[in-house]
Amino acid sequence: MKIQGKEYKIKVTLRAMMIFEQITGKAFEVKNTMDEMLYFYSILLANNPDCNISFESFINELDDNPKLITEFKDLLLEYTDKMQQFPSPETDSKKKL
């Protein structure tokens, strides 16, 4: 994904969730637009250790290029679809009954 003219790796990771928790000081949960954009920013930081974009600059870039938000939401949908292909422990225990 290209942000401010530079190519960045964007991938859902556990590290991104931990960065989100570190930034917000709360358990990982995306409940509103601010959480969603902070999670997007956390993913950016988690996958690009050399990233030096401030959150303010990041939000300005999203305002100027809303297509980035669409690409991010597509990434999350793709990840969610992949995760639903795996049975959860809860599903497995119900099958045994």
C-alpha cells in the first residue's frame, strides 16, 4: 500500500493488536471510527519498523486519499474470511456432543 508516496507492507498481525493496546491503553477492541483508524495505524507501524509517519500525518493522508480506507477495510474482510475457514475450539466441542 502506498502512503505519502512510499510503499508500505500492510498485514493483520498479533503485533499490530499489541501496538493498538499500547497506544490506547485498553484491551484490543474496535468499536468506533477512532479505534478503526488507530488499528490501521498500528498495522502500519507493526509491519514497517522504519515507519516514521505521525498519527496526525497518517490521518491527513487518509483525508486526502480515502481509497486507502477502502483498501484497509478490504484487507480486514479478507482476513476475517480466512479466519472463518478454521474451526474454533467452541465449534469443535459442540461437534463432540
